[in-house]
Amino acid sequence: MNTLGKIIKSYIFYTLCALGISLSIIANVGVSSFNSMNLSLANANDIKIGTVTIFFNITFLLIYMILTKFAYKYKYLIQAFSVFMFGTLINYFTYNILGGITDLSYIQGIFVFTGGTLIIGLSIGMIIHYNIITFPMENLCIKISEMSKISFIKLRYSVDIISVSISISVSLMNGLPIYVREGTLISIIFLSSTINFSKNYAEKKKKDKILPFPENFKNT
């Protein structure tokens, strides 16, 4: 697949991921670990969750730039643009497209959240696979994994634990609802494993396509 095709598909999955996040928010059964931190900080400071998401992703991007010694300038520019686009899409889906959905039952909320989480995980895994317009946090985890030999999934789970801790602390200090709920548990169970599954599946399919024919097929 050429670069343009990867860029187009990456942006499609970026959009799907933003939709998945918005679905998990409007489900109102808690949110994923990272988004629980973003949501608590957003509400504590009366700003939109997509805006907080932009801030943290830019922070992750800056750390990644330092670890890679500023060697991929073109990639950094694409990531920076994508970060702003992603946060804007989250705000648009959450507050405009889905903002009027407020009467979901508890069971409906669980189904909506689970669906949104699977969309997020599968989308992130594919974006990592294409490696053109990657998410700064996942990209940073991959880089640290390469440098430290700690597995990607362990690093990603560490981010989840830190995010939950910050979210609960911010909510308690500001008298906000606790956004770490059953939805967060669903996310911890499924999100990182879904990302890993999607990424590995795409890489396996790619390898299968480029494997050479066995010798006995070459001579027939």
C-alpha cells in the first residue's frame, strides 16, 4: 500500500476512534482510564474533553521527539496536525452530534460503552500498524518498549493505572463525580488487549501477503 493510501486509512481510523471515545462518554457508565483523567480535568477547569486530550497528546509527542532526538521532523508535523484534528473531532462528536443523547438505560449504556471501547481499540491498533499518523501516547509506549525491552502492553497498562489515580484524585479534590466506574473496568480489560490484537492481526496479514511461494510452487 502506498503512503497516500495509508494516510487516508489512518485518518478514517482516527475519525472512528474519536467517535468511539464520544460513545464511551455519552454512555455514562464511566470512561476509559485515560479519558477518565481527561474528563475529570476538563470538568474541573470548565473546558472540553477534546481540548484536554490535545494538551496531553502534545505532551506525549514532545517526549517522543526528545527520545527520538528530533530525527523525524515530517512525522512530528503530521502527528501535531492529527492531534489537533483528533481533539476537535472528539469535541464535535461529544457536544454536537451525540450531545442530545441523555436517556440511555443502564444496560444500553453498557452496550454503547463496550461498542465504543472496541471501536477505539481496533482503530488505534490499525493506526499503529500503518505507522503514518500514529497516536503520540501509543507511539511513545512503543519507543520506550524498544529502548527498555518492556512489552508494549505492560507500558500501556501502566498509563491506565496512572490515569485512574489522577482521575480519582482530581474528582475528590473538586467535588466532581467519579468517572472511574464499571466502564473503566471494561476498558481496562478490553482496550489494551484489543489494540494489541488489532496491531498484531494487521501485521500478520501483511506478512502473509509478502511471503514467497514455496519452492515446489515456483516450478509448477
